[in-house]
Amino acid sequence: MPRYFFDIDNHERYVDEEGTELADADAARIQAVIFAGDYLRDNPHLVSNGGHLRVAVRDEMGTILLSVAVTTDDPGDPDS
């Protein structure tokens, strides 16, 4: 079973060194969305005041297959 790695970028980068065995890239995509939601549930402050969270999924060769990104825009911010 292939191993996929879920790296986090939330103004700091955390590299997944362990990875997770999943059936295929579609399963990794689903897991990335679930992971991002769970991470934000536990750390909602990360996307306050224009913050962002990105979860990048790599395969065993190091190729980034996809990323899930969550950002917020302050409607009162003229740069939004």
C-alpha cells in the first residue's frame, strides 16, 4: 500500500516524516480534507485575521499531488 505524507503550512512549515499508508491518491485527497478540518477544529485561531492553512500531500517520491488550502479575508480590509 502506498504511503502519503501530509505537510502543514500555517505560517510555519511542519513536514510529515512518518506518512500514512492509504489505498490510493483519491483516499489521500479525502484524508487531506478530513485532516485540514480536524486541524482547524483544534486550532481555529490559525485562520483568523487573514490567516491561512495549507495541507500539501506528497507521495513516496516526494511529488506534491495536491494541497488543501483554507484562508480568510477580512471584509473590512481594503486589500481583500
